[in-house]
Amino acid sequence: MSEEEDQAKIEEEVTEETNGEEGSEEEEHDDAEREVASSMVSSWGYDREGETLSVQFVNGHQQSYQCSPALWEEAKEAPSPGHFMHENLL
């Protein structure tokens, strides 16, 4: 293999490794605490390891709830975080 081919192979491997790492960071970031547009909830975030949803309410109260990963995925797509909480967690 020529020196140029060796360098191309190394660059390809680094790109593959970097792409794999970015995907996991994106997933973790997707679960990070985020502000939401709600009259009841100001922000929430998810801990996949503990399967816990942490909620910051607009009145300043903080609460954690057991929440499966599937339910968290539904929560992120809910048009109304408050309504979602009433229907699924409270």
C-alpha cells in the first residue's frame, strides 16, 4: 500500500469513529434538560440510566417521575407538556 493509500485509510477510520461518537452525544443531548412552551412546565430532562423524568414547574417546584424511554419519546413529541403530564404521570 502506498503512503497516500495508508493516509486515506486512516482518515476513513477516523471519520467512522467520529460519526459513531457524534450519534451517542446527540442522543445524550436530546435527553438533556430543555425549556418547554407550557403554562405548567418550564423545563424537563430525562435520565435514561435511571429512567427518570425531572420536571421544573413554572411555580418553581421540581419533581422527578419514573418514566420509561418509550414514554419519554412520547413526551418530547407532545403538543402540550402539561396535558401529557396529567394524562401519563400525575
